[in-house]
Amino acid sequence: MYSNLDIYYERWLTASLQEACRDRQIVVLTGARQVGKSTLLAHAEPFRHWRSHTMDDFDALDQATRAPEALWAGTDRVVLDEVQKAPKLLQAVKIAVDRNPGTYRFVLSGSANLLLMKQVSESLAGRAVYFILDPMTLGEIRRAPQPDILARLLNGDLPDEGTLPEEPADPAEIILRGLMPPLLHLALPQSWVRWWEGYVATYLERDLRQIAQIDALVDFHRLMELLALRSGQLLNQSALARDAHMSQPTVHRYLGLLEATHLFERLPAYAVTHTTRLLKSPKIFLNDPGLAVFLSGYYTVDDVRAAREYGAYFETLIYHHLRVLTRLMTPAGRLFFWRTRSGAEVDFVVEHGRKVIAIEVKSASNPGYGEAAGLRAFLDDHPNAAAGVLLHSGRAIRRLGEKIVALPWTMLV
């Protein structure tokens, strides 16, 4: 994706990968197509000095099929990319590690899918540590260090009131472009749209066919469009099946494929008891707001701003950043939404151990006390929560209660 070191963007996940490779012999790095897995491993220390093979190369794939152990002959530091295309590799890696404790270091990367995850769980159980690389964050794009605001909020450390010196970035433009690395070097909205058009076509015509038998790609594409229009909403699988003119088992299978390839995620409901969480319908999000607006048929910044779903797309943008930040925690934080039968709700709940905060997202630039009603309801229900946070698109940092603060959304990212 990048041709030289000068335009490489450091990823926040890099430090965690480096630490894991010091402790474990096998590290698995997965994520959607084009999020930058291969680029990270080609540029970051120490991986860029390791021997590297990709199963996109027919010769390497043939060798992985016939004699996989020959791929690391003469070295003990190896990156193996697109490993889902060569299932025999996983067994060979397992044997190499078992026979040579502490010697080899492997990074296995690829677009996660059902076949890959099944092979990993069977062949590498207890031997590997797993990471997901998401599309880029605004902070990574700006080459900024990972923010500590989420950790501070979980500790009840609310920022002082004030005003940011500059207007936050326009969310509509970021939402339209999306956060995939190749998009950063395309200046025009038309170019972004063409890139997403090619991305979806490649996914449907090549990637999807490699992992599953899909009878009708047109139907699958229609389901993706319906999901895009529902990003940030509760999943109603029967209504989705009805609108897509598909059976519920087919919709269930297609959702599983989208989830396994990291294009779609379910956000569970928050409840104190874990059993109750499992009984509630999840919210759904596409993995990149740019993918959501493209599939929804919005191709200009003005179209995005005027869309009736704009609030949901802004929420999708925030979800992406929260997902990245919680995955970087040790251990990983957990992300939920909260909704009661009486109608009280907050968009996100972040849980790390016994620490909890609630987050409400508003696309307005100057939300007031009334917009924090859901946060107050959550704090009344969960008095031990550390804070309630109202994220907005303006500049002001305002206290809206003893434990409630309104923050510009860019402070999170």
C-alpha cells in the first residue's frame, strides 16, 4: 500500500505486537482487507528484518502446500501472510514450535475468516496470541501518540472546562472518505468513491469466493447495503431477512461471513449480569464509516451531511475509535451499549475490569443539559460508574453534572 518508509503511518497496535513477539512464539494478526497488516509488518521493527512470505505468491503457496517447513529453512524469524490460503502451514508451524521450544518466532497474518479461525483454534490453541488490526484512527493519520483520555475517564479523572483552540475536524468529510490507509493519498471525493467501488467489487468477486460458496452475489450485495443503512441500530434479523427477500438462515450465514471477514460487528447490550446481556439484541456496525456511506448511496460530503442517517454514521465513526482504544488496553476493554425497557439509553458503555463509563454521541456542536438525560439515567442505575461522557462535534469542554462531562469528539481520537 505504501511505497516507501517516508509515508508509512505508525500504527498504535505496533507496540503490543512487539511485546507479544518477545513473550510468545506465535502471533496471529488478522483484519479486513486493506487495513494495513502487510504494510505494518513490512515497516515496523523488528518484523521488517524477518523473512517474509505471502501466500498471494503462487510459488510460496506451492511450497507451503508441498513442504511448508522449507519456508523458514535457515532462519527462526518468519512472517507468513495470507495464511488462510494454505491451511497446512498452521500444522507445520505448530510442529516447529513444539519441537523447538523458545527458538522460532512466527507472525501469521491474513484476512480472518471461518476457515482460518477454525484452523487456528484447532492447531494453535494455547500457543498463539491474537490481534486485530482495524482501519486507521484519526490520531494515527495525524501521527499523534495514543491518547490516554479513556484511561483517565475510567479512573474518574474528568478534564477541566475550557475550549479547544481550533475547530475539530469535519466529521462528514472523514465519514465519506473512510479510514482505510490507501484512501489517505486520494484528495478528491470522487476518488474515494471509486476506491470504495473497487473495494466492494474485489471483496464480492474474489475474497468472498475464496472462503464460501455464495449462490447469488447480487443478494449478498443487497444485504450489505441494508446493513449499511442500519449501522448503529439494533439488529432485527427477521426484518432484515424480509427486506432482503432472503430466508433467515441465509441472512444468518451471510452475517457470519461479513463478521468473520471483519466488515461487520455486533455490539452487545450492557447489563450487570452476563446472562442478561446475551438475551438482548445487539447493535450492529460496519467496520468503516466510509464503507457504510458508500453502500448507502451517499457520494458527496453534502449528501452525507444531509442524510437522515448522519447521526448513525457519526456514531459509527466514534464506535470505530472506541473499538481500537479498548482493544489496546491490557487486558482488552469491553464495549457495549445500554438500553432499558422504559426507553432510557446511552450509545456506548466501556468496561475495563470493575471500571465503567457511559458515552453518549451527539453530532450537534453545542449539546446541552437535556442531551445528557441518558447518561444521568445510566449513572442513577449504576452509581459506581466512573463517569458519563457526552461527545459532540464542537469545541467546548463543559461539566454537565458531578460525573458528567461534554467533550469534543476529537479529544477521544
